[in-house]
Amino acid sequence: MIVFRLGRIRTPQGPGMVLLLPFVDSFQRVDLRTRAFSVPPCKLASKDGAVLSVGADVQFRIWDPVLSVMTVKDLNTATRMTAQNAMTKALLKRPLREIQMEKLKISDQLLLEINDVTRAWGLEVDRVELAVEAVLQPPQDSPLQQLAPHLLEVGMSSVAGCALPLGQDTLKIVSEVELPAPHTGAGPSLKQPVAEGLLTTLQPYLSETLVSQVGACYQFNVILPSGTQSVYFLDLTTGQGRVGRGVPDGIPDVEVEVAEADLRALLCRELRPLGAYMSGRLKVKGDLAVAMKLEAVLRTLK
């Protein structure tokens, strides 16, 4: 029980018998047991254009009764709105396949985001369970997903050392790489230029505006399928920015370690930097907040 004596809050009372002064004290009861509510299913559009019906189940409890009374008027309504807004924003940024395959990870992220808001109210969310009720409309093909095979093909053509048309079959390109000389001795680095081709596609999108937004230098340690590692850099500190192979001229603000397949997924917007980091597919050495600014770079590829 939270007691107000002449409008001034006192130490929480109870459980048990509490002495109140008539006309002087007022009170409000607070239930400290774990409670639950459901976010009703609502229609949402995913990043790839799919329309789906999604709801959620949320369990919460009050850990500070004084804050729950003093900071927010209607705690239940405020918590419901916070959970629904967090769910909507999280799903709008993801394709349908990621929502279906990574519901547990999305639920854990929602738990953190909701708690960031409700902790100041004396309320803690214990569990969030996302529920995809139905897919009302299948996803639409993303232009960047359609571009991904061409990016891969351009990278392979750079390995062959010749300019090949985009329409040429990838199998033919691989057979040309396997020809003797001078690449026969470079078996482990066969796919190394694929990552280079993917990163160099960023060059036309670099601008002074992007440099002002990011203002950081990145070093990419790309793990190839053969197990070897190639180093590339993205310098967004001066001019219009630069991207290339090797280490940057100065000390990078952040070093990022990522597999070649995950790098392609990032550039094709099939994977988000935060999701890749939380799942362990993106390893960061340096300031995590600076690393997450890569999202601004990926947004320019829309």
C-alpha cells in the first residue's frame, strides 16, 4: 500500500494491517505479483513487402511500487502501448523469413527494448513471446535481392581478370577461373575477390552527406570459405569517403570480423548489423555504437 499523508508520499506499508488517519491519509494499492497481457494481433508490413498478422504475450511485474504510482498514471495502458510500438518498429525493419526463423531472438530484443522504457516506471518485463498468426500477403522481391547474383558475378569476373557480361552463366566463370595460370597456385583465395567486388559496389553510394552522418573508419576482416582472411577498409572520415582492399591509412575506429556470406547478406539488406552482432555472426572490436552506424551506409543501398 502506498500512503499519501497530506499529499506527501510515505514509505510503502504492508502487507498486513496499516493504520490510516481519516481525512489526512489517502492510499493506493499496488499488486506486486507477476501479471500478463496480450498484444492483440495486428496487420504489419515487413521489410520485403509481406503483410502478416502478429501478436505477442507479455509477462511483467512491479519491482518498485513507489515509482509505479508516481511516474505514470495508467501503468497497464502505458505498458501495452510501449510493447505494441516496440513490436511494430522491430518487425517493420525485418523481412518475413527473418521474422519466421528468428522469433526467439526478436522476442529477446523486444524484451530489452521494452524494459529500457518501463524500468523507469518501476516495472520489469519478464517474458515476451512473439506470435505470428498468419501471413496475409507473400513478400515481394526486393531490388537488392535481385541484384545480389549480379554482385557475385561481378566479383567472380574480377577473379578471371576479364570483363564478362552480366548475363553470362556463373558456371562458365568458375571454369575459367580453374584454367591453369596464373591463378592455379591461388586455390585458397579463389573466392577472395567476391568480397572485394561486393565492397567496391559501395563506392558509387559514398558521399559527403554519408561522411557527415557516420564520420568513422572501418576495417573489415572477411573470413573466406577456405578459412583464410582478407582485409578491406571503408573510410568515411574525409571527403566523399573511400573503400578498398587492405588496411586503412590510419588507425580504424572499429574492426569488424564477418564471414563472406554474411557480408553479402548485409549488403543485400537480408541481415541487419544489430541482428548479426546479437547472433554472433558479426564480431566487433571497438565502439559498438560506431559499428552500428554501418546501418546508415546500408540504407543508402535502397
